[in-house]
Amino acid sequence: MAEESDVEKTEPASSRRLEQARQEGQVPRSREIGAFLALMVAASTFWMLGGWMMQRTSAIVKRGLTFDAEVLRDPQLMLTRFSDISFDALVSFGPFVLALVVAALSSPFFLGSWNFSGKALTPDIMRLNPLKGLTRIISWSGLLELVKSVAKASLIGSVAGYVLWSERGEILALLGQTVEAGLAGAGHLINYSFLIIVLSMLIIVAVDVPFQLWQYYDKLKMSKEEVKRESKEMEGNPEVKGRIRSLQREAARRRMMSAVPAADVIVTNPTHFAVALAYKSGMSAPKVVAKGMGEIAHKIRSTGAEHGVPLLEAPPLARALFRHAELDQEIPATLYAAVAEVLAYVYQLSEWRQQGGNYPRPPRDIPVPSNMVPEWVDGY
């Protein structure tokens, strides 16, 4: 059962999967939106510009059928006249063609946006496989397309029949009108019927668009195993990431240990914690150059001892510095007074090493605010 659940595509497509699909030319498409927009624009254009287009078309036809003896004798004039007539036809039908082009280019925005993919243009011999094409035809998708086509034809046919029946009086009245009035009435009736029939396609679009979106995202669903594999590819293998973090910590630890010899003092717990402090000319406050607990604390103490860095046992201060002071950062202001006593001892110790005399007494009972001393730090 676990293997079956891993193979089943039950997870929604990730953003990466969707982007890969777009790069391959797979985007949600609805032919019904394109057809509806094209027909709607055609009906609207005829409704608004039909009279003007008919007048210009009539004038072009009359001009083309009018014979001029001078034009017939001069081929150059014939070409000029043909060019003029062609330009008039282009001006007459240009707005209509332009509107259809805009409608065709705008339809993809209703399901996303334009998408150009070079992969979709790459030749693929498998597209010519007749068995694969036959499989698409007899598949559930092909059956749904057949049902949709039948429903669409039934709906449009029913609306067309209703419109013709409701306008039967107007149609019969055309028989008793003059040719000019009859043509004008017939044109108006055709435009009206065409517009109503096209508007009925909104029902088809309202059903087809959600279906196409569902089908598209359902096709791109992923199995649990694919999600895990993609997550590893995007974020990296957990084992590799853990190894990288371990190497980063080790590198940071080596950099920290290299700063211990330059420290002025190491404050210890005395065994569990160690914090190395440095205070040089120009610093506004002492800075933590190394800190650690357990084995790292032992290594800090041993490294400091090898390079002659003074060690001072001050458990409350060591715990407070370990908890509240960040590496390579200045100590908190609330610990200035406590650290000042430590540095005063370090300076006295330096003077003793240079000049001799009485050995300086290490400070005892260093004043550390009680709220800065943690009771427990990671089990210590």
C-alpha cells in the first residue's frame, strides 16, 4: 500500500513543475475562449461597421465593373486602377481583420499569458505515431471532447432555432419589401441573430475554462516520491547539507581558535566554560574573540596556556559572558564593571611580569548582575 501511494499522483504541482511545463509549451488552453472572442468581435464589428463596410464594398464593386476604354488600351492604367481598388478593399476590411487579430492574440491572457516555447517547435517523430493519435481519440479525454462537441452543437442549434422562430414574422415581412429595404432589414436580422447565437457560447466558455484548468493541473500532479526528489534537488540532500554545516562549523571553530593567542584574558568556569576577551587601543569596549563549553572550552584554555594568555577563574562572569556575549562582538554594557576588574588584574599581572614585585591578587567576588547569570547553560 505504501508503494502504491508513492506512485499515485496525489500532490499538487509545485511551482518548479509548472515552470518546466511552461518551458515545454504546456499551458492551459481553451479553444472555446478563442472561438468565442473571434466570433464576438466579428459580430460586434459587423454590428457597428456593417453599414459602412457594405457601402464601401458596393462602391468598389461598381468601380471594378465600370469599363473605361482608355484604361483598357493602357496596361499601366489598368495596374494603377487595380492597385487603387485593392487599397480601398484593404481600408474597408482592415478594421475587421485587425479586430480579429487582436481577439486571437488576447485569448491566451484569460488563462494566464502568452507563452513561447522552442521545445514545442522541436521536431518529434513520435507525434506522427498513428497508434498514439488513435489512443488519444479513444481515451477519456477524447470521449469528453466528443461529448462537449455534441453539447455545443446542440446548444448553438437550439439557440439558432429559437432566434429564427422568434423572428419568423420579420423574416416573412421581408418578402413584401423593396430590394433596398429588404437587404437592409435582412442585414440587420442577420447581425442580430449572429450576435445572440455567439452570446450563447458564453455558457460553453463558462463550463470549458474551469474544466481545462482542472485537467491541466490534474495532469501535472506529482507523486509523493517526486515531491521528495524535487525537494532534495532544490534544497540539497539532507546528509550533504549536514556535512556542509559540519564543515562550516569546523572552519568557524578553527578561525576562532586562531584568535585565542591574541586575547588578553580567558575567563573560565573553571572547567565547563571559557571565554577569551581582547581589549585593544581604539575599541569602545572589550570584545569576545572565542568562547565555548566542554571540550571546546578545554581547547581554548590549553591554547591560551601555550601562548601565555592569563586565565582567570570567575564562574558567574564566565557563564554570563557565554550566555549574553556574541562571538566577535563587544560585551554587553551591564558587564562593563565586572570585566573592568578583570582587565585591571590583567594589567597588574603584565606589570608584575615586566618589573617583578608582589604578585597581584586575582579579583574575588566580581560584581555580576544576578539577572545576567544563568542557572543552567545547555546542561551545565
